[in-house]
Amino acid sequence: MVRLDPHEISFPDPELYDGHEGIIAFGGDLSTERIYFAYQNGIFPWFNPDEEILWWCPDPRFVLFPDEIKVSKSMKKILDRNTFQFTENICFEEVIRNCQQIGRKDQDGTWLSEELIQAFLELHKYGIAKSIEVWQNNELVGGFYGLQVGRVFCGESMFSKVSNASKAGFINFVIKNKENFHLIDCQSHTPHLESLGARMISKRDFLTILKGNTHP
């Protein structure tokens, strides 16, 4: 792994450097400039709050092509019944705070440190970080957030307070943005997203797609 200089915004070329289990660098800082530069190069931060900053570019990469979204019969019924209402960028901070606080199976604590949250809040001010909110009876019951890098949406984290809320929000987002996004970056495998059509591709293919879609 490469130790980053906190005074210089640079990373090892992820096409040429494999790192250890997907980790290609550590250290540096969480400035908005560094984070956005990282995502433009297929790299993302993921670390425990009490650890040094770790920067990842895993191989293979877990992604969803919007045309491959899978919608089950039960989810079609939920969407057709307008069980939930969806908005975008209405309450970004509330979404990311819920992602930080929601309990998850086999996970003790959260990877979303306060410093990282503040960085994403700043990126949201620039229109780079976006949130999708899911409502039921005027109550926020689910949602997710991520970063837009050209025509690639880099999903970060989601939460759900009632059954199917985040799933419905994700499906609605993908269907409505088929013309806007060429790829949804899901980063690492989850059965939840696999059931919706996400699959593994090689890091090289992912980086090629990212480079070809970095401009709106």
C-alpha cells in the first residue's frame, strides 16, 4: 500500500496498482477535493472511525447497469400502489445521518465518521453528492446517497425503517435515470443489490467505463 501525502492530492494509478485486497492507499485527508478526485479515478474511502483512512479500488467491482434492473412482481405491486413517495436532495443530511445510525446485521458500529459526513455535506453543497428520500405518510422511512461522477452514480449507503423502503427508492431512482446514468457503482457485493440485478465486472472494465462517462 502507498501512504498518501496530506499536502498533495494524488493516488496510485488503480489500473497499474492492485494493492492488498482492494486497498490501494492509506492516509492523506478527507478534503472535498481529494474525495472527488478519488471517485473520478474509481477510488473510494472506507475505514473505521478509529483507524487511518483507507482508500479502495476492488477487483472485481460490483455494479448495476440500469437496463439490467430486476423488479420482482411484489415490488411492482408496491410501486404501482404508490406505497411510497420519492424525492431527491430534499434532506441530504437527514439521509446520511440515518445511514450512520441505522443498525445492520453483523456490523458493530459505523464506518461513517463525523469527518467523512462533513466532507459529504460539503460535496452536496457543490451538487456532487446527492440523496434520494423515501417517504410514507409524510415520514422519512428510507433513502440512500451517493456521488455523481459524469454519467456514473457512485452509491454509498442506504437505510430503511420499514420493509422495502430503500429497495423501492433504489428501483425508482434507477428506472427514472436510465438516460442519465450509464452505470451505478455499488462498490462491494451485497445480496440485496444482487437481487436487483447488480453483478461483478473486472476493475479494468469498470475503470474503462468510468473514464468514458466522466462528462455529463
